[in-house]
Amino acid sequence: MILNLLYSNDTQLIICGDIKINMLKTIKKNLDSLLASYNLTSTVYFPTRIQNNSVTAIDNIFINVSKLDHYIISPLVNGLSDQDAQLITINDINIKFLNNTPHHIRNVDKHGIADFKN
């Protein structure tokens, strides 16, 4: 498992994505147990997708609670998808910046929107 490769006592982990497990339901216990073994916890406790009669929280951000204990999480409705984004603000985090890290910037224009719709 990738977490075995990444985890160490001095590593600050932030994992985010569309995990397809509704964190608003009780069936999430197995995932919670797995994450707790790596000292990770879920931060999103609000719906991230509201459509018709369905309310789910399948997009999440998991953090290492012993390293990142001061954070604020909030929904960010962007209107580009049926799922809302999450915005996490973390205080007191040590980030190592690399000068040669590539950055990808998405251009939002009529051609990009057409590609997204396709």
C-alpha cells in the first residue's frame, strides 16, 4: 500500500480526492480504522455533492492530526461540477518548497469549457 511507503513519524501528510465512500454514512468505519493506523483523520463533515434527493460527502481531505491540528475546512461552490470543492486552511505547517517543481495552470476559456463538457 502506498501509505506504507509515505508514512513516517516526521511526515506531514495531506491526502485529498474523490474517494467514492460517503463519509456521512456509518459504513465508513473500515476507512476510518485504516486511516487511524497512519494517524490520519477525515476533515470533511459536510455534503460535497447535492443533487436531486441525494446528499453525499465523497470528496475528502485527510490529514495527519498530530502534525496538522489547527485547520479550517469549508465548502467552495464553484458551479463547474456536480461536486463542490473543499477549501482547507492549515496553520502552523512546515512546507518545503522546491525551486524546480513544475506548475500546471488550467486556462478557463470557451475552448476549455467545451473540452470539459465533452
